[in-house]
Amino acid sequence: MTTLSACPACAAAPMAERIASPRLETPDIILSLPTIHCAGCIAAVERSLRTLPGVTAARVNLSLKRVSVQTETLTDAALVTRLRDAGYEAHPLDRSVLDTGTDPEGQRLLVKLAVSGFAMMNVMLFSVAIWSGAADATRELFHMISAAISLPAVLFCGQPFFASAWSALRVRRLNMDVPISLAILLAAGMSLYEVLNHGRHAYFDAALSLTFFLLVGRYLDHRSRRAAHSAARDLAALEVHSALRLTQGNAQTVAVSELNVGDAILIPTGVRVPVDGTLLSLEASTDRAFLTGESDAVRSLMGAEVQAGEINLGAPFKVQATAVGADTTLRRVAAMVEIAENSRNSYTALADRAAAIYAPAVHLLAFVAFIGWAVIGGDIRQALNVAVAVLIITCPCALGLAVPAVSTAAIARLYSKGFLVKSGTALERLAETDTVMFDKTGTLTIPASKAVTDVLNTRQQAVARALAQSSTHPVSRAVLAALPAGDEPAVLSGVVEVAGRGVEGLSTEGLVQLGSGTWLGADFDGPGLRIGCAPAIALPLTETVRAGAQTAIDGLRAQGLRPAIISGDRLSAVTPLANALGIEDRQAGISATEKHVQLQTLAREGHRVLMVGDGLNDAAALAAAHASVAPSSALDAARNAADIVILNDSLAELPLLMSVARAATRLSKQNFAIAALYNLIAVPVALAGMATPLLAAIAMSVSSLTVLANAMRIRRVK
Amino acid sequence: MNILLVLIPVSIILGGIGLCAALWTVRNGQYDDDAGTSARILLDDDDNHPDGPDGP
């Protein structure tokens, strides 16, 4: 802060800032910490990082669940290891995708909120003196000072409303900001006219408190949106953005954006293919569940097409790029998604529907009051006064708070339960759905998360456990997940992980290996176990039902929704799962386009569909559905298309999402009813010409506070 | 009524100081992490000097 300041607090600020700067201006590394939640976590993370040699500073942001680290020597991998040892999951975030952490829009709103708040306090102070009976010269003096404070304040703080109202009027439409702007401007303008003509009533305090309460609503709205938005960016920044390019046999790490057509790229085990290309290696085994919904690994031979988004399940392979960046199939789907989304953009939010009724009604009422008083009373000034009083007292501020207060409270509640609400109207649309369509692979099930180990005897299980324990590779974890819990691992020596192949060690039987079939010299592809000279035993990977799937389906059915499965996988894979979960309505072998068409057909039949899916084949369907949910493990395209992302691995809270969405719509409508009730009492008073600035101030604050209090009830929804 | 000539400027200046302080908290980024700020008050050894233990 280098500017000169006119007030003592601002002059003292730079000094205080030097002592207690809460920000790191330019962090070198930003890590996402999805599991932190309390003061203890902050302390533990910061302490473990600061005590690491080479780290100059570390600062946790609990709202964004991130830590910013300043270091010149260390890599993100070192920090991730350090935090893992301290018991915290950490992922490096790509800073080119991430926003900078500052929030200029929110800061502008806060500044306006502060200005209108302090102006309102000061003007209210003078108003109290006037209401208590200040008369003549004193009253005029107070009115003058009020005008001097409130006119600039209103013009400065009302800008967000004026801008929005103007953009609506330009296309000949009315939104909520039109009556709001009109009320603010007329109240201030009319009061100025009254003051200049030595009038008794001035509504400066009303104009300011109107602005203040409405800015509170606007800021709440902005904050909940930003929290969701930045978390969505975090998810995008977690994606792999570097690739291994092979130049004359040397692997070199480059950013995905720097890859060109014709480049040879090495894909290590467990990594997503970043480009479309042809296979250069002899063979490869990949997971295409994201693209097609198939749950089994796909084996391709040299020269076969490989698409961006496939995950390497076998040994590392090489790919020659044929399409990069925006030309890949993966990105082209985004275009399809955009077209499907246009249909949804025509949805009118509850607040806008209310504004469509409210705005003309209020304007008409004020106009009728003006004409009535002008004709009957014959006094234009008196008539204008009444019309302004009607505009102020109909209280757009309760209406402006009604929806943002509820949605902020609902979104905050859902965020703490692991739901990321990305779209402003998502909750309203969700509350209207009557059918839930689930994708299978990756949504109801987690593909390749468990190995079939039933064929192993006790000794073999013990060896497999010992080998799998020593590696963090997904396949090792899948093997570990399938073994009965609590068994003792075998005693092995010299256990080493052979990159891209498996784990090996020595036991009493000789060499023991857990790894890919080709490495073990067997005739199968997937993982296997070999003990000594015995032939290798295949441990094929299968999918497991996602945690909470049953709870979610039972809960949703109890709420009156009809669950259904629509999958791209084989019928033989879909049927057992559907039977286990008790879903009658099941379809298998459905392609991405067919999914999209089916949703449109259902929509034409009058059904409102909630789509839950994760794959590229679901993206268009997610965008076309009335509302959509994607798990955080979903592909980028699917997450972008979905309204809501589930951040934790379980589906168990889906019914809660539904009940919060329904409660949010119910409470918003209640809030409109409360605001209408106040109007029902106050409007006749205003029409009768008996409204005073004091009455306006009381009606406005009380109705705003009632609406806010009612919104908070969403925290108790079960 | 001469007292008003003192009281009015005083009330406006006090309001102005409050406003300046509020604006400073906004510019200083004190609303960037409201969840974290409310948690940090519980920490005994919270480091107010993120630039280092014996920072400037």
C-alpha cells in the first residue's frame, strides 16, 4: 500500500500490515489439501512445512483448502511427501489454471458494502434526531448533511444494481434490479427535491439502507458462487498437465500444451493419455471406461488408435500424437456439450420469475397512486411523494435477499457435506426432478478397484499382501482391497518395486513377484502373482460398487424419485449390479448419442431427469438433463457439464442433496410470501399517504431480518 | 445549539475512521479466508509473521 491516505487508520495500515501480513504475495507452490478442516490441521500443516529446510514461508487457506508455500529449492513432490508423512493428503495444483487467490469482484462489493454501511449509520443518526422532533433550521441542517453523505454514497454503492438494470432495460426486459434501482434513485432524488424546498420528509436513510441490505444479498450470492467456482478450478488444476516427450530416446517432461502432432510420447503406468494418437509400442492395455462405459481393460496392438483420456493399466507404452489440444476427441465433446447446454440456459430462475410479476405490479401501483393523488388532491408534489413512498415501502430488499440468502446457506451446507454446486439455478432445477438416471461404470461402480483373489490359498494371500503393501500403485491397492482384512503378511526380504512392471521380493520359496502378466511371462494381460517356479496366477481386476450407492438409491426412492441405470457397458455387466441395487429400469450398450436422445425423449414426455454420470459418454447427457451430478473422479468434460460435483467418494449423501434442494426452493417461496405479507400491510398505509420515513425504515429492516432468519432454517434440513 | 457544531463533525469523523478501517481490512485481504481466520484464534503458536520466524 503506497498511496497517501487522508485518515489516520489508513496511514497506520502499512505499518500494521508489515507486522501481520496474512498473505503470501507470490507463492512458489500451491497444494490442494482436501482433508483439512480445523485449527489443528492448520497448525500441523504449517508447522510441518515450515520446519522443512528450504521452505521460507507456508500459509494455509482453510476456506479454499489450500496451502501456499514459498520455497526456492524444493519441488512439489518433496512437499507432498512431507505432508503425507504428517497425515495429510496433498495434491500439487497447476497455477496456470488456478486463479490467483485474490477476488477483485468480491473486494469491490465489500468496499461498497462498507461505504453504504457507514453512510447508513451516520445518516440514521441524524434521522433519529429528526424523528425525535428536530424542527426548522436544525431539521434543515440535518437534512442537508444527510444529503451530502447519502447522494455520493448511493451513486457509488448502487452501481451493481444500476448496471444490471440498464443491461436488462437495453434488451427491453425487466429484472429485479429495475425496481431496485428505481426505488433507490427516486428515494434519493425525491428527498433532495424535498430538502431544497424545505419539505418535512426525506428518505435518505431509506435509500441507503435499501442499498446496504441489497448489497448484503449480492455479496452473499457472490461468495457462495466463488467458493464453488474456485473449488471447481482446483479440480481442473489437479489434472495432469505435463507429458513425457521422447526426443532421440530421452524422455523429457513438457507441458501438454507444448505437444505437437507427430511427437512420440511415453505414457507411464496409471497415467492418462494426453493426446489422440497411434500406438508405437507392441501392445498396450488401457481403461476406456471414461470414454465408452466399458468396465474391462481394452488391449490394443501396435498401430491401433489411442484416444486422449484413456488410462494406461499395463506396462508403459509409446504413442505418436495425431491430434493434440483442442483437436482431440476429448475436447470435441465439449462442443457437443455446449450445444446441449443452450437448452438449459433458457431456464428462468425463481427470482427472475418473481421479478417478472413483482416489477410491473409495483410500477403500476406507484403510477396509480401518483395519478390518483394528482387528480384527487391536485398537488403534484404530494402525489410524487406518495408514489415514492409506495416504491420504497414495497421493499425490494426483502425480495432481493429472499433467494440469495437461502441459496448461500444451502450451498454452504452442501459444501460441508462434500457437494460442489456450480450453477446458480442448479438447486431449483434439482428440486423439480422426478427421475434419476445413473451411469454405471465410474458412477455406481469404481472400475478396476478390486482384484479377484478367490483362487489364492492362504500362503499365496500372505505373499500377495506382503508385496502389495510395499507399493502405492493402484493395482497393488486393488489387490490389497480384495484380500481378507487382518491377515498377517508373509515375511519377505529385498522387496523392490520395478517401475511399470510390478513388485518383487525374496521368500523361502525363492523369487516372488506381483505384477503385469507379460512381466511374469504368463499368457494373460492383467496383474498376476508368481511364487518361485510355480506358474503365475492371474488376478483380474473387477469393479466394485461405490460406497453409499445402495443408501443413495433407497433414499431417493423414498423421496419419490424413480431410479434407472443407463450404461454403455455390456448387459451381462449391468444386470447383476442392477439386481443387487434393486433397480428395475436398466439399459445396457447405450452410446453417448443415444443417451442424449433418450434424455430428450424423456423430457418431451414431461419427465424431469437428474443425470448422475462421470464419463465422456455421459457429458452430453449431463448437459441435456434437467439437473446433473458428477463424482469428482469424473473426466474434466463431464465435471464441466455437470451442475453439481460430489467431492467425496461416497454417494450416500445424495438424498440429502435432494432434500436440501427441495427445502431451498420451499424456503425461497416462503421468503417471497413473507415479503408479500409485509407489503400487504404496508402498501395501504403508503397509498393512504400516511407513510413516514420512520415507518419505511422499520418495515424495511424488519422484513429483511425475517427473511434472513428464515433462510438460516436450511441448516436444520435432514 | 452550538454544541451541534462540535458534535456533527465529531460524528462524521468517527464514521470516517470506521470506514477507513473497514476499507483497510478489505484491501488487506482479511476476508479472503474467513473459515481459517476463525480457526486460527484457537492456535497458541499461530505465526503472525508468515515471512519467517524472525521476519521483518
